[in-house]
Amino acid sequence: MRVQVNGQWQELAEQTTVADLLESLSLPARRVAVEMNREILPRAQYAETRLGENDALEIVTLVGGG
Amino acid sequence: MDENVLRIGEFEIGNRLFVGTGKYETFELMRDALAASGCEVVTVAVRRERLTDADGRNILDFLDPGKYTLLPNTAGCFSADDAIRTARLGRELLEGLENAGAGWVKLEVLGDKKTLLPDPVGTLEALKVLKGEGFTVLCYTSDDPIMAMRLKKAGADSVMPAGSPIGSGQGVLNPWNIRIILQQLKEGDESFPVIVDAGVGTASDVTIAMELGADGVLLNTGIAGASDPVTMAHSMRLALQSGLLAHRAGRIPRKLYATASSPLDGVIGA
């Protein structure tokens, strides 16, 4: 299935969860926040949330800024 | 009331110098400069995570979320919608880190890439939405007293007028407007926090802002871009203390003509 992650289309296996995706990217859940289809996805739901065709995800972290 | 504590919404801050974490040459230098500044609050930005080839270094390795209260900004947002989404993501990030700053945000909605001046309409729109979602909002704005009052009336927990454009190092260009903002926003509400944010170039700029009566100063480039950021951070720490005390001490008025400091009587003569 095709899913948009940080503005880029990616081909992911069916049934991939948000937690699966973060793990495949080596991103610790504690240091990121996820917005799914314009809504914040609570961290507690990463493991049970399956991605679907055309879902759009923003995976963000803290960086330096003023 | 402890006059050394700065209250912004439900947040209580012990140090009135807020320092940014951007533009340092290295994370190590950032860490050391923040320590030298003595600050309690540091601003951070929220950005897309790198999905490939992450070099493994994350700012959180150099920024102790147990020691600092992180203040996420909505820098880089040119629309109210982007700023609102970014603020929500910032809150989510800080909740995950169990940082004391979860729930507050430095709201910036920018109007123009070259000047980085704030878009007043977008800022007001985003402010109203974020207040409705329970955020404590510190609003970056220009030194326009009308806009400053609009933001306060719309629920801003702090109004943060720019001294001069972000990163420009020009200091407080219009102290008269800052004074008007301070006077009007604090009328009948002395403790309403007004923080000078943007354009601070060196220590005297911080002192001038505090002497005017600002409740705090927020800066980034002034330290990060200095030749020796650690020494500059230390100087900013002293500058803030100095300006705060001078304001409280009640300065002498400016006069056109001289008033002698030594007695006029008893001078020896012929």
C-alpha cells in the first residue's frame, strides 16, 4: 500500500502499524511525535494503529531553534 | 508574591533569560553556552525527522529535559494552520519526554521569508485556536502597540515584541514603542508578562530591554552567532541581572542642563 511519510510516498506492507514503521526507521517513539491525516496520534496507540492506503503521516522531532 | 519568579499562565520561571538552541556550531557548544547563560527555559523547534541516514545525534542528547523547561516554537510556519499543527506536535513531543514545558508554545506565524516579520492576522487566528485547546501561548509580535494589545485581549499569556528582526543583532530599535506596550499591557495588570524577543545582539541590548521594564528577554543568535558563545552567554546572564536591578532601583531622570554633584557653598576663594 502507498502511504505518505513526511511528504514522500512510500510503499509499505499491508498491516504495517505505526510502531512497525518507527522501528523500521530506527526512531525511538519517545523522541518523536506523529500526526496522522492531520490529527495527533497519541503515543499509546502506535502499536495498534494500522496504516492504510493514502494515509499521510508527519513524523517530527525536536531540533534547535530560537 | 516573590518578585523573582516570572509567571506566565500556570508556568513559574526562576530566570528571565530565555535562550534558543539553534545555529550553534556544535551541540557541545550549545550545551556549554546554555549552562553559562544560567537560563531555565530554552526554545526548541519542531521539524520532520530524517528518515534515512540519520547521523544518530539528536539535540536531546545535549539538552537535559530534566534540567530545562523546553519551549517549543512554531518557527518556519507561514500560516496559522501550520503553526497550530506544529504547536500540537510540540506538546505531544514534550508530553512524551515528560518535560515541564508540555502545553506551552512560542507562537510565531511569519509573514515574509526575508524579514521574518510576524503575520499579525495569522498570529491572531492561531492564538485563538490554541487558547481554545488549552495551550499557554507566548506570542511573538512586532513592536506595534495596537497588535500587542489585540493579542493580549485575545488571550495571549505573554506578548513578546521584537526589538528588531530575528537574528539581525540590531537590539531594541524603538524603545518608545516597547515602553508604550509595557505601559498599556500592564495597566491594571502589572504582572502581565512582556518579553522582548528577537534582534538582541549583545549584552547591552538585554540590559536596555530590562531597564525599560520588560519581564524577560528571549534571544538565540546573539549567543549562538557570537565568536565565543560561552562568554557571551555569561555576559547576557550578568546583563539581565544588571538591567533588572537598575529598573527596580528607579533611575534618575534625563535633564537638559547640569545639576552639580558637589556642594555649591564653601568653595575657596580670593
